[in-house]
Amino acid sequence: MSAIMEETMEGAAAGQVVNGVNVSQLLETVTAVRGTPEIAKFRFRARNRWLGGGRNRTTIGDFDGALQTHRRAQPFVIEEDEPALLLGDDTGANPVEYVLAALAGCLTTSLVYHAAAQGIQIEEVESEYEGDLDLRGFLGMKDGVRNGYESLRVTFRVKADAPEEKIRELVELAQRRSPVFDIITNPVPIEVRLKE
Amino acid sequence: MSAIMEETMEGAAAGQVVNGVNVSQLLETVTAVRGTPEIAKFRFRARNRWLGGGRNRTTIGDFDGALQTHRRAQPFVIEEDEPALLLGDDTGANPVEYVLAALAGCLTTSLVYHAAAQGIQIEEVESEYEGDLDLRGFLGMKDGVRNGYESLRVTFRVKADAPEEKIRELVELAQRRSPVFDIITNPVPIEVRLKE
């Protein structure tokens, strides 16, 4: 049985838009996926070009989902750099800062969509992120010091038409359902190859 | 003993800028960190605000490193959304696409910086990223289906003043040193709290 389906049937009426999320479309998606699980298979893509020093430009164009390829009219362009202390020109956030942004967007959207499915109106969601990283990992200077974040801390502030206990449940649910939270807290295999 | 120090001493001369990276500054950093390991401790930060539906705005302002707080004059603003198929307005890349961007920037910069330390001139680096994600995880529809990427694939094209074997070594080294590669392939603990 679908968890979100149960939530939705208990809560919001079909046709309703809650938190800017079309709940009847969400219901239709769940029903469609139950009939044809292949609809749920997504493939996201990116291309990257090095621009010199610590600068990179990533473009995000199409993705596959619901058995089709979806092309944006214009690709999204993401500029990355390193601050001067890390020998860059500081023309954009750096890659580990983009990890924080990805986590922020994903936890928040997960919270808001699942609240919508339950018919809970959210007024405001703000959050803060902090990650500790020891550069000796990247520099290869000390065994046992990892390259990436040692730990991350997140603080949420949520204003909603719901008691505090319900808001706590939503913050928990966001962690249990967020794709990026999963990607960061659990291992994802990455295969890297060199094209000649 | 410092791996990057050994590489650097074998390769590039001090004062040299290779691949847009100031190698003598890199050497100074390594020397400073060897004397005072606390210099290598970084803390990155982000703030996020929900804008309705699947839209989020993350701002990246200051970070701590080398025993100081570094403030950007203007914070970097990162806009996230979901495509129509995922019930958004498609005004920005979505959070799992930002994960690909973060990985792209980090692997590339890791490759280029370590090449610079070895005095290897890089001409071009391009790469492509692909990630498979089953929406049934996010929807809570099926046990055993994870929320995040099941797997990621990366393809690099590198033009450099080096034999192919050396380029292969650099692509391997990028994976061994990249913070975001570590964050994605290994678990990072995340602590989430609700502020009243």
C-alpha cells in the first residue's frame, strides 16, 4: 500500500492545491505508478566544462521520467568556483556549498509535498545548514581524515497551520523521504570512466 | 608525509601558476597546515527559504577556514524548483540535479588542482553525469526502493600535456581526493533539529 496515498486519502480533497502543490495531480501520479511502476524511473543528467582554476560551468538540460525524455527550452547553467583561500576567484559557490543547497531544497520540498498530501497548509519554511570539512583529506595529508563533510547540521523553522507535534512529524518525514538526504547519509555507487 | 607535498616537490616549481592554480600558494597552504592543523578545519554554511510549491532559494554567504570567517560581499543565490512532471514550475534545476553539479565541479577541480601540483598542464576537461532514481522511494510506495540515486555514472574527456596513462591516474586521483565524491559514496551523518 502507498504511504503517500494513505496520507492523501485521509487528508486533502482531490483537485485541491495545497502549498502550491497540485494534490490531485500527486494522486494521479501515485495511481499511475501503481499500475505501471516504470513511470517512476527517472534519469537525471548534467554536463560540465572546466573554465580554468577552480571554475566550472555545469549545464542541466533534459531528464527522463514517466517513460519520456523532457527537454528544457533553455538549460539551467550552474557556475562554481572556489574562494580565494582555496585558490579560486570566488565567482560562484563551491561544490561542497552546492551540496548544502541541494540538501536544503530537497528536505524542504519533501516536507512541503508530504504536508500537502496530508492537507496541511505550510506558511513558511526556513532552514540553516552547517558542514564541517577538514582540508587535510583533500590534500592527502593525513590518513583517517575524510575528504568530505565529517558531519552536517540542519536547523528548521516551520510556520504551519498545525500543532508543534505535527510539525515535528513532518520534519521527521522529510528526512525519511528526501532523495538528497538519502544520497548524503547513505552510500551511492559512482562509476567513473575516461572517454578517449 | 604529505602526498600533495611530495607531488608538488617532484613536479612544479614554486611561484608557478599551473591550470590557473597558484602552485606556490598551494605549497604554502600545505606547509602552514603541517605546522597548524587547525588551519585546515573548514565550516561551510547555507540558508534556505521556501518560495512555494517546489521552489526554494538558498543563499551562500560566509564560511570559516584558516581560523577566520570569510564573508562574501554579496551572497551567492541558488534557485531550485521541480519540473512540471514533478509538480513544479521548472524555474530552476531540482535538488538531485544540483547533486550532479556539485559532483561535477568537485571531481573536475580535484583533478585540475592535483594535476597543477604535479606540474601537468590541463587544456580541457569535460564530463557528463547520469543518475538513476526511482520515485517510488520518495512517494513511500515500495520498501527496498531507496529515495536517492541508485547509481551514478560519470564520463570524463581530458585534454592535457600528458600521456593517456597519466590522465587515467589523474582521473583516479580525483576520485580518491574529491570531497563531494566522498560525500556521495560514503555516509555523512546529518543532525536535523526544529527551532521553535
